[in-house]
Amino acid sequence: MKTWVPSDSVADVLSDLPGVECAVYDGTSPMPAGIEEVEVWIPPLITVLDLPGTLARMRSLRLVQATSAGVEAYLPHIPRGVRLCNARGVHDAGTAEWAVGAMVAVLREFPGFVDAQRRGEWTYHHTEVLADSTVLIVGYGSIGAALERRLGGFEVEVVRVARSAREGVHGLDELPKLLPAADVVVLLVPSTSDTAEMVDAAFLARMKDGALLVNAARGGIVDTDALLAELKTGRLRAALDVTAPEPLPEGHPLWSAPGVLITPHVAGSTPASGRRMLRLLRVQLERYLAGEHLVNVITDAY
């Protein structure tokens, strides 16, 4: 079974499985021979160039196992009869940890204190704190649950929102009445046609003065111009691991906007994610070879 994998470490984990022949393709190196015979493709985390063309040439393809939770780049191009699976759960710990760290960093003004340190200035003053605040998690899935666990010791009230309401979780249609009470709004929704620029001027206007927007989802979920307008007035603050456009180009006004902390899409890029990814891939390929039910199969828009 010809299998393309994104790295030598993945090949090492899978190479002893019976009948599995691994070839490494990281999306930048020359393509290995035999693309027409590839049955299982585990693409690299960064989407390869000409993804539609690559998939179209994989005439023996039966399974695409993404290494990310988001699969919006693949969905429109998956050939009929090919199963697509995501990496749900792999990046939960890293992304949740980043979100907590971003909240604390912005509220306790760590970036400003770092700048003062570089200038050699002792800028004593009170800061805000996460304790006693309301944290609204928009997109309450496995990462949202991991985030809530990590917030457990911070003495906050967590409000959960998902696409569909269920016990203890509000539906997306309830956001207008929930936003005004939130001190921190964390975005963890998938990128779909329904969530494109869902955080628009009206969404942001409903957030309370001084509130913090944390985006650990996808940049396209936020209307960048609308966010910039709020940041420039100083009414809202933001912590962004993702942006639109991405990568954020040099000179873009987001870089110099007041009250924003930006990291280059690194929330899930941790050794823990790497270890968990290898475990998932091993289990998934064992299931595939045995003809068993696969995990994390995408059956709808997400």
C-alpha cells in the first residue's frame, strides 16, 4: 500500500505495518515517483501547492488523513469515494495552552512590560486580571473543552457556544445576547462558509468596552478591517494566532495596531502535538489496514 507521509518521523512510525510502503513528501521537496499508486496520503501541515491537481493525479487514493483539525483546504477537492479525516484532538493541548497564555499576557500587559524592560524603565502600575471575568468560548468542541479545563483554576465563569445548542452549551444564534457580558471572547470555530467573517462590525460592536478577542481558529473568521477600526479606538483588544491575510505581510496595519498581540499561527505547533499526531496516525493506519471504522471522519462541512 503506497502511502505518502509528510516526514521521516511519520514514516518511521508506520513503516513496520504490513504492506505499507512510505514515501516522504513535505510539500516542498520533489514529488516521489508513483503518484498514481498512492492509496493513503498524509499531507504536511502547510497546504501543498496545486492541491487540486495533486489530488486529481492520485487515481488510487482512498484516504486523506490531514494533520490539522481544519480541513477547509481539502473539502472542495476530495475525489468521490475518498475518505477525509482530520486530526481532531491532536492540537487540543497546545491550542488551549496558547489561548490561556494569550489571555494572561494581554490582561497583565506582558508585552508592554517587555518593552519597558528593553528600555530599562520601571513602569509600575496596576493591570487587569483574568480572575472574576467571564470567558465566552465560541466553538465549543474538543479544543474548547481542553481550554475550559485549563481555565479551571483561574476563577472565571465559562460560557460555552457551539453550532447547535445542547445541555450546558448555547447555540450560535444566542451570541448577540451573550457577547455584551463577556470579558474575553475566544474563537475556536471551524472555517466554513457559515463562519466566514462572522466576527464582523456588528459582532464586535456587541462586545463590551475593554473586552479581549482571542482568535485561535482561522483568520478568515474575523473581518480584519472591522477589528482594526475597534483596535484603533482602543475600545477592544485582541490576541491573534491567525490573521487574514496570512502570513501577515510586512507593513500591514495590524502589526502596529494598539492593544493587539500577534503570534504566527503557532498555537498547535508543539512537541506534544507532534507526539499525539504520531499516535493518531499509527492507530488510524492500523484501523485502515484492518478494515475497521476510522476516527475523525469528515462527513459534512466539518
